[in-house]
Amino acid sequence: MLARLTYERLHLGSFEGDRRTLGIVLVIGVGVARGRDDGVEVGAEVRQARERLPALRLEPFARLIHVVDGNSMAPVSETRLSGRVIEDLRTLALVAATMTMGLMAGYFALYAHTIMPGLKATDDRTFVGSFQALDRAIINPWFMASGFLGSLAFTALVVALSLGSDVRRLLLWVVAALVLYLVAFVITIAVHLPLNDALKAAGSPDRIADLGQVREAFDEARWVRWNVVRTLTTTAALGCLAWSLFLQGRLSA
């Protein structure tokens, strides 16, 4: 028996429990035009059908078939393989994006609530020397790969792995996270890097004639103000990714 349309429910009726019946096909609709069935419902139907076969004692003879748009058909094992691989890759990328975004949110927040308030209370020589040392130390492969560039790359990868799939709710949250982090990324490039480079270009504190003027030119208040903005946007991006990870878990269940 084969249900022609995707929306038709297959009723075995009198065939249930009849061991003599061979070749019964359970049809599970997927890829329906107009999107009536989502991935979660389809997955549940597949599992229910597989659980039903042993109960009917037809497992050696029955086959599970996907009907796509009511026409083309292929075995479940073939049609779902590529989707499962993409889903697993998306989960791994989403975990990596969430972890690296958390590192960046913590990094920006540390400057906001600890480092800059602490440096503000120091004299000019200590401020200039300490900030230069911190900025030189932070430019390293670990920071770039695991945070600054890593969070951008992994979040963009999740977006790419979600395009063309039936995970629109998840995609919206990941795109929101990407946009929010891009705001922080642009702020860092446009505001903080020029200020940091100018302070380092002033040279060693021992060779600077007027440390007060160098510190004033650095514009500490502007640096702090924009750091608060990127801290908030990155933290919001982390929240979006955390919720996306929750949604991904529900899709994979």
C-alpha cells in the first residue's frame, strides 16, 4: 500500500497483525511544498514508523520511504544521510561559535569592569606603560583563533550550514548573533585599534617627554565608552547563540 500524497495517512486497518502480508510500505512525507510539515514533525513520523514495524511483526518485509512533493521517492536511509551530516556539522559549529563568543564577551567585559577602571586610578607613566604592554600581549594567535576571528568565522559557518534548510527559527537567531558581533568587530577596527596603535607609537614611557599629553591624546573616555557598546553587543550575540544551541538540541532530539 502506498499513499500517493504526502498528507495522506496510511491506515493499515485489517492488515495489522497479519503475518502473511508482505511488502507493506510506510510512507513518511518530507519536503512538502508550502512547508506544512517541519523537520521535527517529520523526524517524529519516521521514528514512529520504525517503532511500528516490530509491533506489526512486518519488519523483515516493510520498507520506509520518503515522498518528496508527492512524487519522487527514496529510502529513508538515503534521503536523511546528507541531512544528518549537515545537522551534526551545524551542531559542532554552533558549539564552537557559542564558546568563542563567550570568550570575546568575557574579554570585552573584563576591560569594562576591571582593567580600565583600575588603570584610570594610576599615574600617567603607569597607564601608558601598562596599556602598551597589555595591547602587545593580546595580539597573539590564541586570541585571534579562539576569540576575535574565531567567533566571527564559526558563527558565519553556522549561518552557511543553515541556509536552504528547514530551520528558519534557528537561522534568525544565528543571523542576529552574527550581526551583533559584526557591530563589535567594526567598533574594534574603527575605534579601538587606531587609539591603541597611536598609544604604542608614542614609544616607551621612559622616552616620552610629556606623558600627560600622550594620555590625553589617547582619549580614554572614548575608548571606554565604545568598549561598553561592544561588550553589550557581544553579550547579546552570546545570548542569541545560546538560544540557538537550545533550538538545535530540540531539532536533533
